[in-house]
Amino acid sequence: MKAETNIKINIKRAILIILLILTFFQIFRFSNQNGEKSSGISRKITTAVTKNVKKIQELDKNKQEEVLGTIEKVIRKLAHFSIYMVVGILMMLLMNTYEIKKLDRIAISLITGIIYASSDEIHQLFIPGRSAMITDVMIDTLGVLVGCFWVFLGTVLKNTLKQSKSI
């Protein structure tokens, strides 16, 4: 029975590691886009999100461009936050497969996220039209932390439900 459990845990770990590597690879691909391509994609998303917002569409071109620029920045920061929240979720799920303290699970997940976010920003220094921003590392870190929190909360709820069913 123990060998069967170990196999299940190892399969779960392998799947989580693969998903984590794929997520890191996708982050790398986004960061590897030059400034023009990255901005172009952000602008397409911003345009799609705002195309049916009448108040924005009725603005004169200069004011509309200013509003779209602000919304584009928010979308870019939300993208940072979201993808790193996935990193936090995957890291915490992976850490939950090990018999280590809860705080250590969070710490390892957070440190991994900070290291990758920092290396990602350094990578962008070498891409034309891109730059490194400490605020992006902070947003990424917050995303990892929120991802960790969701998994932690889910684990607490799952354990609470298990205990209430056994009573």
C-alpha cells in the first residue's frame, strides 16, 4: 500500500513540475518579446477589452489614447500578477506533496517565485525595447503569495471538511 501511495505522490510531483516548467517557459517567452511586439499584444488586448465601452469610444483621440494607455498598463500588471499567481499555486501544490512545515512550504514557494521574477526582469534588460522594473518583481511576488494563500486556504478547508465528515 505504501509503494502505491509513493507512486501516486511521485506522479503528482512530476505533473506539477512539468506544469511549473511550462509556466516558467511561457513567462520566458513573454519576456523574450521585444518592446514593440509586447506592447502590440498588450494594445490588442486593451482594444478588445474596451471596444464596447461607449464612454471610452466617444472620447476625442488624444483623451482616448491617454485612457487606453492607462488601461494597458493595468492589463500588463494584471498579466504579471496572474501568471505568477499560477506559479504560487503550482509551487504550493508541489510543496504540499512533501512532509515539511506549512511555513516552510510558503517560504520555499515565495523564494522560488522571487528568484524567477528577478531573473525574468534581468532577462528583459537584454531584450530590445524592454527594461527591468522592481515594481514588476513586487507585483509578481504578490501574485505568488496570493497563489500560495489560495492553496493554503483550500488545504485548510479540505482538512476541515475531512474532520467534520469523520465526526
